Amino acid sequence: MPPWLGGQLHRAPPALTFGLTGPFNGQRMRVAAVRAMFGAVPFTAVVETGTYRALTTRFLRGLTDAPLATIEINPRYHDYSRKRLAGARNVYPFLGSSPEVLELLAADASWTSGPTFFYLDAHWLNNLPLVDELRIIRRAWPDFVALIDDFKVDGDEGYGYDDYGPGKSLELSLVGLPEFAGLRVFWPAMPADRESGMRQGYVVLATPGAMAEALAGLAELRDDGALGAG
């Protein structure tokens, strides 16, 4: 069916939320951590990969007035979310692969000149663009905080994570590449058994300096030092 019709059908039935009752997989403790990050860092731009149904997009819009780009590769989800975000100020929905759109944003100084928050959730089965996304972000954005969804949390096996086979498991070894050395690693401070919703893990990567130091003071995150430090 055409994307516009699929988007319309996807909008109506509440059952199609697949049990997700809020942003970030319905995880209240993660919501609190993200609120704390926005309270600690004056982000001048927000970029989300993997719009899906725009639940998280709308939450992020409520935290800041900064320009917000959200990227979706699936035409049906893009059409649905674009309609759902209609009227939201300073929100820019993009249809396409996340690395391709990130390259477009990277070429525009208005997106890269200040501290930027990234929510990276564009991974599904054989499509795992995370390393390519991070390469573009690391090259073009001097100051950023990136929250990666569905990530294995070191030290807490209660959190779920995505594992699509050899070389496609979302864990720290996947991003342990020389070009990412020095990025500061933060885990959720809250144990999984105190989280709500789907209890999917996440990791936060921050550029060294002001970004990392701002996050280091948050009770909601557990500082694990820098990539490549050990």
C-alpha cells in the first residue's frame, strides 16, 4: 500500500503502540535521566534517529525549544509521525537512512555549532548503522551527548539489549574503535529491577570536557570513564 495510506492506518488503533505507553520504551527512570541531562547541558540542537511513532520526539520537543531533527527510514512510519508532529515548532522530520541525513546535517553549521543531544535508535535486524552514525557525529560535532538505545549495560544484566549476531550486538566492544577513544561512557545509575516499561538498556557517550563533566554530576547516571582508557 502507499506510505500515506499505511501511515493513516497506523495512526488509528491504540493496539499498534505495541504496549509502549510513553517515550523511551515507557521507562520512567530513563525519562528522568534525560530530563536531568537537558537540565545540565544547554543543548542548541537535538537529533533523533528512528522516529517510529514520534512518542520520544514529542517528549524531547517538550524539553527544549532548540531545533529538533528526527530521521525515519520507513516511509509508513515517516508519514505517520510527520502528521503527528504537524504544528510542532522547530521540528524537522526527515525520510531516509540515518547516516545519509546525518551527513546533510553535518554540512550545516547551524546544526553542529553548539552542544547537541543525539538519541540513536535506528537499528533493526540487518540494518545496524550505529558505527557509521557515530563516525559522522564524532567528526562533525565538537560537543555532543549521544544516548544509544537497546544497549547492553555493563554491570547490570537485568537490562535487555539488541543482539543480531556476530559483530551486531549492541555492546561496548562495538564502539571500542580508535576514532571513538576519549568519549566518556555513562550507564543508567538505576538498577533494572527499579525501572519500568520494557527495561531496555542504554549507554550515553559524551565528548570530553564540558559535556562529560556536566553529566558526571548527575545522580541518574553512572560514570564509567573514557573509551580506550583501559
